[in-house]
Amino acid sequence: MRATDIFFFFDTNVVLYLISGDSIKADRAEELIGAGGVISVQVLNEFASVASRKNSMRPAEIREVLIGRASSLLGRAGDAGNARPRSRSG
């Protein structure tokens, strides 16, 4: 791995910020997630658990958040152990 290689892994808190009442945190989380990275299946499960239990979200609402606002991560969910770092451009 070169010093310019970067790797982003998002934990549950970053994904939960998407549904935060704090628009600054929600916007920043969406910006970070939109830039790419990886997420584990465990994080998806934790997000769904907290969103349903503490935020009273239904499964369809949870799915909409993940597909609509975190879709750039879903194709890589579960790949955290196999992810390759990206080269930083610039």
C-alpha cells in the first residue's frame, strides 16, 4: 500500500447521521458517503435496528434511506474485509 492510498469505512454512527434531526450532520454524512467507501453488513443491521427501535421507522422507510441516500455503499456492503484502497488523485 502506498502512502497516497486511502480507504474509507463508515460505521453505524455516520449512517445514522443521515436520519439525524441535525441538518449539518445529515448533510455532512451524505457528502462523505457520496464520496464512496465501504460499509459492513453489520453496520446495515445496526442502522436498521436503531432506526426501527429508536426512530420508529418502518422497513420501507429504512430501505428508502439506504437506497436513496446511501446507495453508493450498498454495492460494497459486506466487502469491507476484501476492499482494496483507492489511490488519491491530485
